[in-house]
Amino acid sequence: MTALLQIAARSAWNRRGTLALVVLSIALATALLIGLERLRNDIRGSFTQSVSGTDLIVGARTGPVQLMLYAVFRVGGATNNISMDGVRAVAAHRAVAWTVPIALGDSHRGHPVLGTTAGYFEHFAYGDRQPLVLAQGRAFSGTLDGLYEAVLGAEVAQRLGYRLGQRITLTHGLRAAGGDAGGELAAEHADKPFTVVGVLARTGTPVDRTVHVSLQAIEAIHLDWAGGAPLPGVSIAAEHARKFSLEPRQVTAALVGLKNRVAVFNVQRFVAEYEAEPLLAVLPGVALDELWAAVGLGERALLAMSGLVALVSLASLVAVVLAGLNERRRELAVLRAVGAGPRHVLALLAAEGALVTLSGAMLGAAAAAGAVLAAGPWVQQRFGITLQATAPTVEQWALFGAVLLAGMLASLVPGWRAYRLSLADGLTPRT
Amino acid sequence: MTRVFLSLAVLLGLAGTATAQAPAGVPAMKPPLAAPGAAGVAAKPGEPRTITWEALVPADWDPFKDFKGIDFQMLDDGDPRANEWLKKMRQAWDDAPVNPALVGQVVRIPGFVVPLEDSKEGLKEFLLVPYFGACIHSPPPPANQIIHVLPNPPVKGVRSMDTVWISGKLTTGKTDTYMGASSYRIEATQVAPYKEPAR
């Protein structure tokens, strides 16, 4: 058997040019399959990691997925605001341990601004109940003296090069990242600059892309605004804003934590039946699953497509080996003449196919791992998806195995053909 | 008003069936997710006992007791008492007690998953409920028809509203909280997909 493998290896080396191409195409297909699986896994991971320890998210009545998208992922806009009275009513429910109101809608150079309370830094958690950690500085104080204080997500600070003490201005409304359209387009709250007092440690969640300020600050910067525009002739200086009532009357949504998670349906029902205004409460886990079910179709299509790519490259393996049979007629016939049986010829060709597939699949897996390592930071920064260069998952092993198995099966086709070729056929010269 | 009236009737109807089925292990009707053998079948030693959701209701619990002597037939449309009683009924369901006879036992029970805490290793916390859509429909199931499950190790590949068998020791949650006395909790050692029993 060893001798046969050696012969297979040497024969393959003789035709290395063609076979290298096949190895390359199998490697690309494997890399695509494994890379996609990694991406799929990690996107799902990023999704489920983005919120933890929050039992309900309360917002204006819309779809659960929509509420989840704008309250947690800052994707899309809120359909409506909810009143602080509603949030207080939920907070007063006997099963509720804490509520953290959040107000969205403003931005800073494409990064969403989140107005919230100091409780956000205490209660909001991600991943496996990991709390937010300040890498530098402190959280905003939430008092009137610290009205214009901002805490940056890790990515905001890194991308814009901000440090503690940096003065920033917020923009009314949302603007796509990188779209620094300039003074004409931007509705800046330039009269009330904020000071960066803290930078959060990286979380790999949408928090990294967010600028956090207090709810009162959100009220303050909109004091001299009415009907969606600055009131003409009215300007309230930053210092004077403190004299007005800055109690928020409306927020975008609220995160709710319960004393006992078993009560979650009761609180959800309480919120749904709240009579003063239409509210919606979603369980983050359920909404995430719904979201994933909606995204899952495209995801499966991607996987099917990379499966097809793998199929095509295996077909090319069969084609190359089959085409090679013609020129190898003599070689095989010589083997037969020195005593190799048809079984040996079959084994020879099967071994060659297996070797080619194995090296291709290994090369592909290595390439996928390399790509994850190389592109990881870029993907994290650009899309907020943390790619993990960890040991292969069960699914990845399964895909790897499937490629190997398919390759071996495919190489049986030329093997079978060679098996059927008679000795005389190879030795009879044709013109 | 008709809606309130209907809900009241539904709640009371539920209460009726619960009391009728009250003796643990002797379900009056086939539950939506019944074990192939009926509840209360004596398990082999060392093996978890397969129970049904009815068994989780204590035999002597009567949600009806505060409503004795009230003739609901005489309620007119718009009667303010209807709403009040409805709220009281809801309260009774929210405070539904656990069955002390089952606490501490190793049990096996099927149900639907409502995910709570997902991590990289898999689902770490979920609620097990007896019927599909228990979190969306009204009214929510009573306190003793929800089990807080903490699988160990975390389970992978289980999504919202998947049906599973869980087995583990049935305990009660923290006592000082919302759900009246206490609520069920299982630190499940095993979570397996549920398969429809052969009929």
C-alpha cells in the first residue's frame, strides 16, 4: 500500500501543473465554505451577544424585530417615542427591578447619540452578562454641573481619534458614517458643545459605535428647537439651559430588568395593556430569534451557493483526472504489465484524488483562518462583527469532512474508468 | 365590555379545569404535550420521573376560593365588578403556588422554549412553557405553569418556541420576589429535542 501511495505521489508530481490548479480550486471552494460558515456563526454570535441581562425592551408599538433593531442595534429609525409616564408606570410594576430609558435620534459624525441615565452603565450588559467597563475616565455625572458630558464607545474614540477632554458637537438627526457634508447640510447643535469625560472598553457590540450623554443633555440641546428646526430669533445659551426644566418627557425606548425572570410574561402583558398609550414590550431573546429567522433565508442561500462552488471544483477534479487518463494510458498499462491488478489501478487513482482533495481542503481551511486573522480587525471596524480566529466549530469540521468525502467519491469515477480499461488497450499504439 | 366578560369566562373556565385535574398525576384530559405514558408513572430508581404540566399545580390549590357564592350570570354589561374580579383572578394566577410534593424531585417534562440568555456557548437560561405562543397570547400562563430552566452545560441550536424535553431537579426560585411565594426552577442536566409520541 505504501508503495502504491508513493507511486501515486510521484505520478501526481509529474503532472503537478494541472493538479496544482485543481488543488487551488478546491482550496478556494473550501475556504469559501468554511469562511462563510465562520461568518454566519460569528454574525449570529455578535447578534446574540449584543444584549444580555435585559429582560424586556419597551418601546412604541411597532414590530418586535423593528424595536429590537433601533433600540439595540441602532439600525433604522424609531417609529414613535414613548412618554416618560409610560416608563414610570412600567418601573412601578411590582416585578420590575430597574428601568433604563434611552433616547435616540441625534448623531455625532455618523455615530448615533444615546441619551440615557447613569443606570445604563450599571445595568446594561452584553455577551455573557458582562457589564460595560470604562477604559478611560468616568461615566457622565448626570447632574446639572455635568450636563454637557459625553461617554464614547471604543470605536467612536478610535476612529475619530478622540481623547478625554475633547469638545464635540452633536448633530440633529442621523447621518451616515463618513458623510461629513459640512456646514450647509448639517443641523448642528453647535451652541452646546459636549466634553468627553469617558471612553468605554471595546465590547464588539453597537455600544462601541455610540456616543452616550444624559437624557437631560438631550433635552437641553433641543430647548430652543421647535417643530424640527431652531426657533428663529431664539437662542438659549448653554449656561442658561440649566435654568429650564430639563426633565425628559419623552424617550425612544426603555430597557427593563426584572426581579424574577419568570414574571416576564406578566410584565409584557402589563405593558401591552397599558391604557394611556400604545406600548410594546419584547423579550430580546425571542425577537433576536425572529430576526435571525428572517435573515436566515439569505444566509442559507449563501451556504447553498458556496456548496455549489465546492461541487463545481470537485467536478473539475473529476474532469482533470478523466482527461489525464488518456495521457496516462501508457503509464497505467505499464503498471498493469508489471503485475498491478485492476484493483491497484483503481486504488492508485482514488489515492491521487484523495491526496489532491486533502491538500486542497487543508490549504483552503488555512486560507480561511488566515483571512479571518487578516481581515478580522477591518470587519470589526467596518461592520461591527467580531470574527473569532478560534478552533473550528463542529459545523466547520463537518464541512471539511464533506469536502473530503465528496472529493474521494469523485475520484472513484476516473478510477472506475481506469479499472475498466483493458491491458491491451493501453499497450496497443494508436495513430 | 364583552371582551372583559369573555376573558373572565375563559379565566374561570381555566380555573374550573385546573381544580378538576387537581390530584397530581391524574390528568383529566390529554395535555398538549403529553408524555407517552401518563403522568405519575413510577420511574425506575435513578431515572427522572416524567411528569405533566398538571402535576405542577398543587392538589389543594383552589383559585376559585375567593369567588365562592358569586353568580357571574347576574353581571350586567359594564358592571365595574367584572373588571375588578378579572384583576383579582389575574392576581390569583400570578401568585399560583408551587406543588411542594414535587419540589426536590428529579423530573422530566416537555415544553416550549422561550429564550432568555444566549451566550457563545449556547443558551444559558430559558423559560419552559406548556403551550405554543405562551408569551404572546393572552392571558399569560399562571406562575406555576412556567419553569425557569438553567441548562448545564448550555445548549446549542435551540431556538425560540422549539419543543424540548428537559430533565433535572425541580427546585423553587427566590422566595422574596414578585411571584407570590415562589416559582419553579430546574437546573437541567439534559435538554433533548421533543419528538411526537407514536400514536
